[in-house]
Amino acid sequence: MLSVVNQFYPYRTPSIFSKVFSRCLWQGPGDKSHVYITFDDGPLPVITPKVLNMLTAYNQKATFFCVGENVQRNNDIFKEVCQNGHDIGNHTCHHLHGWKSKTQKYLSDVALADVHIGSKLFRPPYGKLTYSQYAALSQNGYQIVMWSLLVGDYSSGLNKKACLKKLCQNIRFGDIIVFHDQQKSWNNLEYILPGLLEELQKRNITSKGISSLIF
């Protein structure tokens, strides 16, 4: 089983995971001044448009791993994400927990989300997959995208000032960074994201979509 979680944020994923689950994408090349900001769980009213405005203000691109049922409910916002030149990915249709779902049910839910999202980029909710799910998705042409830096914006006990400081101090070229454009994360996200974007601008680091690593 694959799980990437930790209570200390931002959290850098140990390299052992990338060795065991080698077909997952964990980070980009470290020899270019790029990072890859990603968002999970949207699109949602108010929050996703505000995130888009922040990215536009700093001329940065990101990848949004969307929940299929949220795309159905908020298709106008989903279209706005696409029209702004950001990448999109599949995050299942109903935000399924891989460890708690039978493989066929999980794959069917991913396929259902694909009808609305139309992307072969995939990130498992909670970062949790069984090996059979991982193997089947890979065989079905999905590029599973994990991360090298987990911000932890969903944590109610997060010290957002300390988190931003540590994030800026520890970011590396090629990092795939996870945020969440959802209600539970917003209090932290609205503080940390613009702070990170400001830091990237100062250091002439560009955030790009994940597709630039694949296609």
C-alpha cells in the first residue's frame, strides 16, 4: 500500500517511496529553475477563482487535480481553470480512499471522473493507493502524480507563518508542491500561497504545469 502523509509541514517525501513506486511522478528535474505547484479537491466556488487570481497576479501556472463531482457542479469554474492555461488532472469522481475501496470500484470511479475531466494525469486522494490500483492505473495509461513537498494547508493546527517560512527556506528546483483549493484549507492557503508566489518571483523561479514534464 502507498501512503504519503505526515503531521509536520511542509513535509518532504522520503526518496524510498519513489524507488518502490517508480512509475509515479514525484518531482521534476533539479537542473532548471522550475517548480510545479498543484492543487487538489476543487474546483469550488469562491476559493478556486481566488487561487486563479493569485496565480495570474504572479504569472505562474499550476496543475489542478479535480474531483469529478465538483467539476459537474462547478463546470464554469473548471472551464476557467482551463482557459487560464493551467493543467488539469483526475482526483477520482467521489474523492475515494484507495485503501478503503476495492480495486474495480476505484478504477470505475476514476473512469467516471475522466468523462468530465479528460486527463491522464492522476493523483490519489490522501496519497493512498493499493498496489493493484497503482498497477492497473499505470497499465491503463494514467500518469500517477505524487509530490515532493506536502504543505499541509488542510491541517487546522498548522502554524501558517512558520510553515511559509520553512517552505521558502526548503524549496528546491523540481519540487512538486501540494496545496488544496477547498474550504478546510482556505485559512492557511490564503496566507501561504501568495507568500510562496512572492518568494518565487524574487528568486526568478517559474511554476509550470505537470504536463510540461510528460508531453
